[in-house]
Amino acid sequence: MSQFLPYVLILACPVSMGLMMWFMMRSPKGTQSTQQESPDVRISRLEREIEALRGAHEPTPADQERPAS
């Protein structure tokens, strides 16, 4: 029995990592919502977000007057 103890200790890490990976793959994702939105709703939401980002990054007249370096 004492001959097997070093092998059990050596195999404990890879076996536990494999079990953790298996359990993580089986569990539902916490970041995803349980309700999937339709593609049309998602597209319209993304288009609004793009427009908001474009509006936030429009160059001001002061930016246009500065020479490019």
C-alpha cells in the first residue's frame, strides 16, 4: 500500500484538474442570459451602440485645426 501512495499523490493534480474542467463545461454559463434575444433585436441594439460610439468620437473643430504629427 505504501508503494502506491507516491503515485496517487502525483496523479491527484491532473485528475482533479480534469474533473474541474469537466464540471465547468457542464455548468451553465453565468455571463449568458437565460433568454436568447432574436437576431433583429440584437442587430438593432448593436446599431444603436455603434451610433453612440460614433457620436462620442466625432472630431471637434479644434481637432481638425491641429496639424497631424
